[in-house]
Amino acid sequence: MEPVVTHSANDRAIRGNGTPEATWQKSGLLSSLPEVDPAILVPPGARAVIVAPHPDDEVLGTGGLLAQLSDLGRKVLIIAVTDGTASHPDSPEWPRARLAAARPQETRDALQRLRMRHVALVRLHLADGGGETFEPELAEALKVHLEPGDIVFGTWRFDGHPDHESVGRVVTAVAGALDLPFVEVPVWTWHWATPEDSRVPWSRARRIVLDAATLARKVHAVQAFRSQIEADNSTGRAPILPEHVLERLTRPYEVVLI
């Protein structure tokens, strides 16, 4: 059962460099989580539906799983909620129009690098940074695209990023109403949380183990998101996804909440 979160969203704010990956690894918590087999998580005949708040979330959170599902011959639908056009505010190098074209293309390139064979992609073009304001539209779209037998994946409803949390809330409600399983994916949680953090429902956490070849495919796919991993020369801002963030998201396993 989801813990009752009584603190404010500010307690999950994404500030500074966050919890170092070395801290996570030293604790041994993540490496000791029970494993879950992708073939059981998405059984034969089921379709995996990944609801991604921004282009790159589907690969950062579940890129290894996607590669494994492709190898298993499972069908995958990715629902891209936004086009990620708010990632570089006031940037001459990355204005919204360029991001609207570049970020979806980065996703397509990343999926090719994962060698996805049975994947469909739906783009909703909702407002990046819209958070709660896009929730009604997202709910209606999910009702159209979700089907009986789907296994739905999306960002955890307490992940820290407002758009991620909105997606988590909507998918929780819609999947629940349709009696579909919802697997929540922490993405920014690794930034603000710690191994001792009681706000994270560790009892629900499972590891999807990635062998060396699968991890290499995921890392190669992450490199497709150039707009997010390179510095903005026009503003002097650091990358949206600097190395210390990528280190937490390219482990030899992915963590999901079941």
C-alpha cells in the first residue's frame, strides 16, 4: 500500500546535485531488492504501455526493460504526454520551436538504438510544465488508448517533478478504473530521496536486472537525447541531465514499484 505522504512537495524538490550514486551503492539497499522477470511483469499476450511525461523519461526509467520486452516479442505503446518544450527557458540555442522538433526525434533515435521491434508511439502534445492543468486531458486520452490486458507503466506519483507526479496520479486513477495493473517508475526520486527515506515505498520496489548487453543498449539510447545531456552554450547553463544524474539512471538494473 502507498504510504501516506503528509509532507509538502517542497520536501521532494529537485535541488543541487542530490544524493550521490555512491551513497545509494554503499547502502546496498537497491542491490538487495527482489528481482522481477520482465517476462512475468508483462506476460505473453499483454501489451506494455509506457506513459512518459517528457521525451526521454521512457528511456531513462525503463529503457532496459523496453529492450528486454522487444527481445521477448512483446508489443509496446509509448504515450508521450508532452514534447518537452519547457526544458530550456529563455534559451536562444534551444527555443521552444526547436525543442518541439528535436526532442521527439531524439526519442525516435533512442528507440532505434534500443532496437525496438514492436513499438507504437502516440504523442499528446500537452503543455510541458502543465502539471495539474493537463490532468483532465491526459485522463481522457488514456481512456481512449488503454485496452484490456495492458500493463501500464508511468512515473511515480511522488517522484518530485510536478509533471511526473501529475502523470502518476492520472494513471493511478484511470488504470484503477479500468482494472489494469499500474507499475510506477521512480526517475527523480533518486535525486531527493536517500536509502533510509521512509517516504519511498520500499516494500513495493523490485529490480529489473540488465545484463551487460542490455545496459549498453540503454546507455547508447540515452546518448540520443543531446538536447538534455549537452550544456547550453547560449546561456551557460549546465546540461539538464548532467553526469551525476545519468549515473543514477544507468545502473545495471531498473527499479519499479509494483
